[in-house]
Amino acid sequence: MKINFEHHQTAHCENGVASNLLLNRGLKLSEPMIFGIGSGLFFVFLPFLKVNFAPGFSYRPMPGAIFSKAAKRLGIKIKRQKFSNPREAQVALEKNLEQDIPTGLQVGVFNLTYFPEEYKFHFNAHNLVVYGKEDGKFLISDPVMDFATTLTEAELEKVRYAKGALAPKGHMYFPTHIPENVNLEEAIKKGIKDTCKNMLAPVPIIGVKAIRWVAKNIPKWAEKKGTKVTNHYLGQLIRMQEEIGTGGGGFRFIYGAFLQEAAVILKNDELKELSKEITAIGDLWRDFAVDIARVYKNRNSKSNIYNELSKSMLHIADLEEAFYKKLRKAI
Amino acid sequence: MQIISSVFIKTPHFQVKKQDIPQDESNLKSANMTEVVYVTDENDNYTTANSIGWDAKKAALDESMALINERIEEAKQNVAKNIVSPIIYFMELNKMDIPVLAAYVGMWQWTVKRHAKPKIFKKLSDSTLKKYADTFGISVDQLKNFDGTL
């Protein structure tokens, strides 16, 4: 069986699955639209949570949050199921496919056979769509891939039952209700307000304050933990910012694309200007990544390099703070 | 663009223009992949483009892989010196840490840490060893007989 399903490659898996599943049900929303309405732009610093031997940094909210928020704001209902028994999980998935329902799955990436070796690590909040089964293999639309692919029953079970943090436990989801008339304007406004609220939150681990906290930590790491550890931490920061799925610049460019679309829908020219502003900020994040990469190459780089990186990041934080304040007013 | 001024370290400024998105050969090639990036065209309108990679992040990824390989090598030597059991070597080889490994074998973290001691490892039953071997995708014999000299 094979459901008529269009595979579209996107930057980020969660927006991509959401956008592709909704398109299948006749609602055409771009990846940036889902991302913006679901308040995908974020920054969080969890210094005590060690991920890949470095503190936890993220430029995005908790996995699943974007689609859940976007669905709620658009009046879409999603059914989500988890299964303790892998056999049951497969049966439920196959039943969906028989009913022509392309189904989203949360999976771990470590055992995804089609990924390059360097990307296989124990991250359990990747998303893909299953849209059929042929010759005993499941037909997979993984939104970060150029092309649709397949996984055997055993391979799919392995990634659906990956273990560790955020274990998927067979998690599958699909839209059950899409309203006839979606109030896009209202949904966009809610999404933007929520983003501004998060990024300007008065807590040290979230938003602009968290960016500043990381920035101030860079020279301290260099002093207390040495160059090697500091460089590894900074490397982790680049990966979270630039890896597949971010669309570049720590998701700032996707957000720029969202604001540009939103400007047209809300007939608000100010948003168009703000789109340019967040694009320029995204460029600065990329410059920041280039500077970090340069620290790797010139090992004997000048001693104040960490102070300079810290300054660049503080500068970005200032620009972002001004940006969210303007954005909040523009809505 | 006045906002991109002052403090920034002297780098050629990066611009997300479609014609100059980075196309640096990277690890994506091994899987025949490209990635989507959001870029602006000559009229500052957003569009998407596919990139085969970017040196800046390849550097970060290479650093991370180098660290993993270092940890694998260290674990191997520690097995040879009888400081840790083979469990630690295969854990590192599979890019795991204690919490992830404990989740896969369905044991407490402190139990896994005990099993990482060579003396205790030698007394483990085959059924316990099998849980580890299955997780690592190897046989019980391969796990038992690994002495760090391969």
C-alpha cells in the first residue's frame, strides 16, 4: 500500500513533518509559517545538563512544542499515541496506513540507516512520516532528506524504541481535525507574542538573558577549564546553531522568512523591516560560528580571543533584545 | 546595514544571499544528502536553497568526532590495562554514556557502573552479558574476549 503523499524537503524535521502532513489534508502552510505560529524561535542554556560532554544549549524549544502550539493556535486536532509493546505500535501504524492516513513518528537518529555516520548520535526527538508499506518495507518521508526512503520492519522498530533521554516509546501522531476556515491572522499574532514573551523572559536560562549568560561564561570556561574543553563547548554551540534542521543562523533565517510572509498576511510593513533585521542578526550568528571555527584552526590564536567571542555574543544579545521589543510593539 | 557595526571581529561579513551560500564539501556527501537553508534573493525576498555543507560547522563536527575517537582509544587502553571492563569500550564505540547504556540494557546506572569494573565483569552471567552484547550488536564471546589489544 502506498498513500498519495508528497515528500517535500525542509530545513527542520518537526516543522517539515507538520507542514507535509497538513498539506496532505489540504491545508497549505509553509515551513516558516508553522515555525512562526508554533513559536519555534528560542534560546535556552542548561549549564548542568551535559549533552555530548558539553552543557545543554538549544536554539529551539522542547521537541514537539512547535507542532503542538501551532496546531492549537490553528484549531487543528492531533491524535498522539505511545505503545509499551513494539508489536502493537507496528499494528497501529499499519492500520493507519490501510486507512490512508500518513502518520508522523518520533524516532531516535542513532540507528537511522540512511543518515551519514557523523550524524548518528543518541538524539531521540527526530520526526518523520510513514506513508506506506511495500515489499515488507515502510515508505519513509524524512523531511531533512532530499528524497523519500525506506526502512525495514526491524529498522523502524529500532528507531521507534530508541532508549535514553526523550525516548519515543513508539510515539505516533496525525491530524484528526482541520477546521474549514483557519484564522491565520490570529494564529500568527499569538505565535509572535509568545516568542517575544519567551525571548524577553526575566529568567537567566531562557531567551536573551540566557544568550548573555553563555557569552559571559566563555572567558570563564577558558580560564577554569582550559582551551580544549572551551573549544569543545563552543563546537557544541555551533552544532546546535548550524546543524541540519536549523536552516542556518540558529533558526533566525527561518524566522525572517516567517516574518516576511506574515507581513503580507497581516498587511503590516513593519514586519517586513523586522524580517530584514532578524536576517542581519542571523548573519551575525553565522559570523560568530566562523570565528569559533577559526579558533580551532589557529590553535595558538591570541589569548583574548575568548573575550572577543564573548563580546560578539553580547552584542548579538543586545540586538536581539531590541528586536523582540520592536516586534512586540509591531503586533 | 548599520546594526552590523562596531564590536564585531574583523571577518568578511557573512550574508545569506542565494548566490553565496556556502557549498563546502562535507560529511553529507557520504549519504548523498544536501540540506535546505533559508536565503534571500537579490530583492531581499526569502527563498530556500540546497547546500552541500559549510566549513565552519564541519570544523565543529570534526572536533566532536575527534573527541569521540579519543574517548574510544582511551577506553581501549584502559581495558588493556585492566582498569575498566570491555563494557566501557563498547559503550564509547557506540557513542553512548552511562545513562544511555543503562536505559538500553534496562538496568540502574549504578549497576552498569559496577559492571564496568573488570573484577565484577568477569563474574557476570551469560544472560546479563547477552543484554550488553545485544545492545552493542555483538556476540557474548566478542564482548567477553575483548582485551583492548585489537
